[in-house]
Amino acid sequence: MRTQTSGSAVPVDVGLLLDTGRWSAYQKALTLLAALAVIFDGFDIQILGFAIPSIMREWHVARGAFAPIAALGLAGMAVGSPFAGYCGDRFGRRISLIGCVLVFGVATIATAFCHTLLQLGVLRTVAGVGVGGALPNASALVAEFAPLRRRAMAVTLTIVCVPLGGMIAGLAASRVLPSMGWHALYAIGGAAPLLFALVLMAVLPESPRYLARFSERRDELTRILARMGHALSDGIRFDTCSGRQSSKAVSLAELFSPNLLRDTSGLWLACFACMTGVYLVFGWLPAMLTANGLDIGTASSGLAAYNFGGVLGVLICAVVVTALGSRRPMLWCSVGASASALALLFVPIGPAGGHALLIAGIGLNGLFVNAVQTTMYALASHVYPTRVRASGVACAAAVGRVGGIMSSLGGAAIIQSGSGTYLLVLAMATGITFVGLVAVRNHYPSSRPGH
């Protein structure tokens, strides 16, 4: 695409240009880079769970001592998400994403050399800040690299790299822990993102939509657009450029402006409820199953089935949302998540007999829940305009982390009340998620006429 001039500057709307243009090979490659950053993010989120048994043996501490450590990591994520989102909107998504990768890479590699629970807690908090901030900036970048008709799929396929990173962490842990120990696992888990941050510095550009806010960065913007297949004439001007006025501080109060208040409220409610359920599974599903007499192998299989179902659900939902828009698929999946949790109330959970139906039911629940949870990042990227996109995604994620902290701290009490209470809480969480998603007005539109 080439824009010509005829005596005066031709106005070009960068957002419209990208939204209606093709999804070039260069844009897909940039999406892949952001997705790889999210894989490292997911690896770091899961690494503590795999290392705990080895640390317990080496330090002679009980498992319960690690509950506050896990909560501190989530607290770091809750702080890091809005802070890094603000930085992404204020200073650029690229530099914020790279900074977050460096933060959790350094903190993770430093964890390999810690010797006390206090040191571990401090470093997991710092790592959490980086982990929490990387995801919203990666989401914002991917959303702004992709055309509108491909945006939901691009962001969703990027976020699915979180559970993929966790799966890779499990594979790495199974090989590294028996032979080299948990120190080596953390060293590898920190060195890899540090090296990848150097790659990002070399090849990852800034978001064109962000650059369009700054007239002094016009040449940089023009070069990036040319690589995306939009060769522009010298005489053009960008409609969204507003010079140095654009560099004023971004106000988070904009998330509660009259046009965004309902969407923000709905998103926050949905994120809080959904992440409460997700982290209740991540942190306490094996404990719930073993408390009901299942062996640790079967309990681990249950969590693996939940993650596998989640990856499958995200991939299916990405295709369906692209075709039908986000409202109906997300609401369907919320209903499916509640129904599958309630159905598990009628499945025996105990040491006797086979557990194929139980594992399958857990996997089905993971399919629905993770489809909703992951697609919410794509939805948030669509709801908020460029100026506050990273902040909007980050704040929604931070509210979700608060739900995760509550379920991490309260999971033991829920399990003591029995498996029925545990499953009812899961069903209630996705029921509340449904209510929040109904409140959101600005869902992704369908790409099919008549829908």
C-alpha cells in the first residue's frame, strides 16, 4: 500500500491503516517474539511449584512455609501489572516489555544463590513485578501489531503461551532437578530470559500506534510501517500525531471515564472471579485430590489434564472468537465452566476404582475456564484505546491477581470443608465471571456478516 501526495500533506490514520491492512509476515514474526517473551513469563510463574520439594529437603522446612512465598509472588504481579502498564503507555510498550523481562530474569537467576525463606520471598516478589508487567505490555504490542480482524486471535495465541511456559517448566524440572538440583533450574530459568531480552533489544520495534502520538518519531514510524507493507510518501502526515503534548502523563482515571466505566467494571469483576478459580486449581487441586485419598501421581495427572484442556480450549476459542466475536463464545464458556464444576460433584473422588472420568472432567473444566481467562486479555486489549491500552490490560490483570492471592491464602480452609465446597467455589467463580462479561459492552465484533 502506497499513499501519494498532491501538493499538500495527506492525512494518514495509523490505526485505520493497520486495522484494515493485511497481517504481513513481519507482523506475524513480531507477534512470535512477544509470544516467546510470554513463554518465559509462564515458565517463571510455575517454577516455584516444581522447586518446592527440593528446597524443603535442603532447607528442612515444611510445605506450609511456602504459602506466603507464593502469595508474595502474586502480590508482586499485582503491583507490577499496573505499574508496567502505566510505563508502557507513558514510555512505550517495547522498552517496558524488555525491562520486565530483564527484571524477572535477574531476580530468577539470583534465586539460585539464596539460602533463606526471607531471601526467597524478596526475590519472588521482585520476579513477580517483572512477570506481572510483561504480560500486559506483550498483549498491547500484539494487539497493536495486528489488524482488527486478526487481533483477538493474535492476542489469545500469545496469552496461551503462559500455560505453554508452565508445561516447558515441568519438562525442564523433570530433567534438571534429579541431576543438578533446584539451583540449576533457577539459573537456567533466569539466564534464558536475560539472553532473550538482548534479542528483543535488537529486533523488536515499538508499536506504530504508540509512535504515531509523537511527531518527532515520524521517521521511525515510517520505517516500521514500510516493513509492514505500508510504503508511505514523504508528504504524508499522521492524524494521531500530536507532538510533545502526547508525552503528558497518562491518567488511570481515564479507565473510569463515562465511555469506559461499564466496560472497566465488568472486566475487573470477570478477571477477579475467573483468576480466583484458576489459582484455586493451580495452587490447591493436587492437595484437594490427595486429601480425598488419591495418590500424588493421580493428583498430578489432574493438574496436567487441567492445563492440557486449557491449551486446547484457548486454541478453539481463538478460532471461534475470530468468527463470531467475543461475547457469545466467552459467555458459553463461562456457563460450561460452571456446569462442568457442578457435574464433578457427582463423580466419586476417592482411592477406590478408576479415575478416568474424574480426570476427564477436570480437563473439561480447564478447557472452558482457560478459554475465558485467556480471551479476557484479548478483550481488554480491544476495549481500551491506544492511549491507555497497556494500563487498562495491566489493571484488569492486577485485579485478577488479587483474586489469585485470596484463593492462594484461603485454599487450605476451602479444602478442609470438603471437595464439595471446593467444586462449588469453582462453579461460583465462573458464574460471577459470566455476570462481569455480560456487563462489558465493547466486545470483539464478529467477522461474519449477520452475526
